[in-house]
Amino acid sequence: MALVRSVVGQVLERGAPRSPARRALRRCARSLEGGTEAVREACVQVLRHSEAACLVYPYEHVPASLRAERADALFLACAFALAHDPASRPASFWLKCVHDLDRVLIVAPPDGARVALAHALIAAVQAHCDACDASDQRAPRKRLRHAIEAPRRSLPTASAPVHEYAEPPDLGTFQRHCVSNVCAYGRPFVARQFAQSWPALERWQDPAYLLHRAGPGRHVPVESGRTYTDPQWGQGLWPWAAFLAHIQWGRASAPRAPTLYLAQHTLLTQFPWLADDFTTPAYAVHGTKSPAAHGRAAPVVQVWMGPAATTSPAHTDPYYNCYVQVVGHKLVWLAPPPSDSTGGLCVHGGPEDEDVYTRWMSNTSRVDVFGPLDAAPAAFQAQVAPCAEWVYLHPGDLLFVPPGWWHAMQSTTQSLSVSFWF
């Protein structure tokens, strides 16, 4: 089987750092074809060791060698199962393989060649999932039509609407938005119907399409709680089908269950076929890059998906952002970087924060910018609200957010957005 040979070749590739785990994987690779189940168990042991070792590091600092070691251990275990009487293994075994491969793609993903190998293995493994219960692939029948225009709203905590273009500006006009006498990286704008030709506007409303293209057994990282500043906030891996069912994706009625939010996730790493349904904005490809993005060859594409009332509190990011609303409607609040010069946004990270997690959120405000103005601190009312802006996004709209600008998002319907950081 060509795929099994590719996995073995990847593991035996020269130049990998030497370690006890790597030597064990090489032994397994050499004996995979004629080996016993003990070979697969040895790979699983290396996988468990590597995953435990990954926990020692912050996500972005996991060494490349450890990411590769972890991926190769799982790849070998899956390849062994595919090569040795795969029909004898139950559907639950193959679904567990899909889950584990998704974990590799989500948590400390390896290099590009191994990501491609992971996708090939997922497709091969899913071919053996026919016996699994198809109930996890059922989709709601009622569809939410994005053409229904939601009412426009203003915000009491903002004084003016964001600058608006009825048609997308050309690249030269965009570049001028990246410069301002007041703000170092320019000012925001909204381009209405920027993405009106994207197939995603229609396809991504349809849970049956999303489930069919993903195939059985897929898992995604999901946040629970209204916002990430809530004490009850948490994270976990959910089956893709269960997540869509829980938020009742494609139905007009909002779910009563606790809020789940797929937020700031590079979903294309798991579902590369999504890229067939949109076009990366030229602004994000040819426009001026933020200092934080220097050295990146391409924009960072992230997906935000959830039910009505999901909220991202006011915060800042170090990147230029082309934020495209694909499904549903979203209310956005923005304020320029100098607006917090007097502390009116009451950021997290002070000595009053008792836990380590909130001390890290020095880019996040405590103020509920979607609440009434008189409930906000006096400094916010006097210094922030007068220079804050608001915009209501509809399907196809693009919002440009420069680095350092405070911004908060609240969906007013089911919503799916795509951000392009550059």
C-alpha cells in the first residue's frame, strides 16, 4: 500500500534528531510489514510519551522535533492497522484513529509534509468507518437563509459608525487606510458585499455540506461559556457533528444549551477543502504587513463559528485583520489605541487578578462594551466612548481592523466569520 510506504519512508528519513523515542520508531518502521500487534503497541507507547513531553512547553514553543516524533508515532500506529487485516477492526477503532489524527493537527501540528500525510491517513481511515452509526452525520433540515436582513443597531458605548465603502476599495485606497496621523497603523473601514461571490456564503450555511465534506469521526476545538473572560469558560475537543447539532447550525431558532464557540481556530489545517469556497483578500496578500507578521509567507486564516450571543470582549491584536462575515450577522465595537491612555478600558492583568490566566489577558478589557453606557466606568464614558466606533456586519461584508485597535464582537444570529491576519 503506497500510503503505508510513505509513512515508513517519512519515519526513516535521514536528518531527524536522535532520541530514544526516534530510535524506537525507526525499529517499528523497519518491522512494520511483517510485525505483530506489538509493533503498533510500541508506537502507541511512543505517542503517549511524546504527548506528555509536549505538555512541558507552551503551545507555540513545542520543539519541531517533538511535534514530528509525536506525529510519526501516530502515523505508524495507523499505518500498521491499515496494513494488517483492517477489516477485522471495529468501526470504533477507526473513529478513535480519526480523533487522534485530528488532535495531531490541532495541538502542536507538525510540518507541512506531515500535515499532508495526516490528511491522507484520515481519508484512508475514514474508508473503514462505514459501519459506524450514521446518526452522528445527520443534519438539521431547516436552513437559515443569510439573505434575511437583520435590523441595523447602533451602540450607546460608541459615538460614530465605522467608515463604509459601498464597493471594495482598490489596493491603493486600502494602503492609504494603513496610515493615519492619529493611529500608527491606520483606521478601520467596512467594505459592504466584499465577498458576495464566495461560494462559502451559501455552502457554509448547510450542515449537510459541512458534515459530508468532513467525513465521519472529525473533532474540533470548542470553547464553552459566553466569553473567554468568564470564570466558567473552558475548552475541549468536540465531535464536529455534535458541535453542529448542539448549536443547531442551519436552524433559525437559537439553542437553549450552554454556549459553545469555535473561536480563533485555523480550521483549514483540518479541513483544507474549505479554501475552495473563498478567495483570500488581496489586501491580506499584497498589503502592508504588521510588524508581528514579518517573516510570515501567507496570512493566518482563522474561523469563528457559533450561535447567537457569542461574544469576544474588547481586546487588541498585533496584526492587520481582514475580517469577513460569511454567515449571519455580527455587531462590532472598535476604539483607537490611544483611547485607553487614561485607563478607561480597565484591562485585565492587574494585581487584583487572582489567577494566572487572567493576568495574561493584558490585551483584554473588563468593560462590557455591549452594555449600557452608564454602567461603564467614568473614565470610559469620558475618554473611550467619544472616540469609539461601531459597525453591523452582514454576510459578505469585510471589516478591516488595524493592529492595536480595541475591538469587540457579538453575534446577533448564528454566525460564521473568517479572519485573515497579516
